[in-house]
Amino acid sequence: MDAHLPLPKYHQIYLVLREQLREGRFDQGLPGELALMGQFGVARVTVRRALSQLAEEGLIHREPGRGTRPVAARALEVQMQASTMASGQQARLTGLLENLVTMGMRTKVKVLSVEHMGAPVDVAAALKLPAKTMVQKAERVRSTPEGPLSHITTWVPDAISSGFGKRELAQKPILVLLEESGVKVGRAEQTISARLADVGMAQHLDVSVGSALLAVRRLIYDEDDRPVQWLHGLYRPDRYEYQMQLSRVGSIDAKVWVSQELSANFH
């Protein structure tokens, strides 16, 4: 656990487990208390308090003799979240798209895996595909000379991704590969939040378990406004920053902030 975070250890564990539940990591049940004690390096009382908070929020069921498992309605929650994302305010990020390609060309990437699979519920909803439509899922770690920068997971419909695979993903930014496949990138919707690093992510990004990461979700559309790529990215905040330039517009009694320029910088 990260001793520098202004959060109790049990709450750090709660946040990590909550994120893993939302990702569907524990469909077969959560690890036992002893396993969690070893994973996080904490006492049993700390693990129990984290699990109790998850149970109080209705995210898990704890049954003596049967272990701990997620609630059955997890898939419905994912669908609701995807629907909320799709209906949210759309931001035109033309400048950011060029910036992302530039960043891709100035960093190194390691492709961890590429697989073809039926689209999970949230991915199908985001990409507006029928359930279980085949998609390409790729996981990559991008690095600068100073070390790991980000862990990126992308989903692209098979009909679009047939022209590139692991070798191509290791050589070119995925936006370039999409355009080489005939896609004309139009716009993107993006949200930025935060999450804590679990064991696997801590190893990929060379940080401590429980370290704060920037969490980016980005949905790319083509010029016909069809979703063509769904991305989940986790970035080290000490090596990545996101900047916006804002201006005031409107009448004197109804001025609002609007973004004129967006950029993503790394070091």
C-alpha cells in the first residue's frame, strides 16, 4: 500500500477491489481474506473492513462457508454506465487526436496481448454493436526513456482491425493503423478520472500497489459518427499531464467556460 496517500489502508483496498469488481475480475468469486492479506500486506482487520464497506454498498455478498462473490446485477450496472457515457456531453477533440498520434510516435510500446473475442457487455454498448460481436482486444504498455508511462487497452470491431495485429500495433499508433484500414477519424469523447493501481497494474507501470493513476476512457468515432475504437488507459500522473485552455464566451450575465485547445503532455 502507498503510505503517502491521504487515505486509510482499508479504503485504498476498497477502491482497488471496487474497480476490479466493475471490470468483472471476480465473476467466480473474490479471493479469500488470507489471500487479500498477502496481496496487500495488511492485517485481517483491514481486509475485513474493506470487504464490509463493499458489502454495505451492495457490491458483494458474503456468505459463511461459501465465500465472497459479486452481486448478480453487475452486468446491468455496466450497461447503465456505458449508456450514461454514450449519452453524455460530446467534446470535439480534433487537436487532441493529432497530439495522441504525435505522442505515439515519440514513445516506445510493448504489446502485452492481442486477442479476438466476443465483445463484453460494456464494450458492445460503447461501440454500438450487437452482443458478442467479435472485436480485437489489445493491451499495451507505452514507455518513455524514463520508464513506463501508460497501460492501454483498446477494443476495435473485427471488421476494422483485420488489417493489423500484434506486429503492427508494436510499430505504429493505433489511430494511424485505423486510418490505414480506411477509417476516417472524426471526433472523440473522453472522460478522465482516477483509480488506484492493483497488483498487475503496479507491475506494468512500476509503481506501488495502491498508487494513484489517471484513468482515461476514450471513444473514437469516424466521420460518419460511428464508434470505431473504445479505449481504457491508465497513466502515471508523474509522467503524464492533461492540459486545457479555456475562454469565457456568452453575454455578460451568462458567460461560460469553453475549451479552445487540448493537449496531452508526457515526460
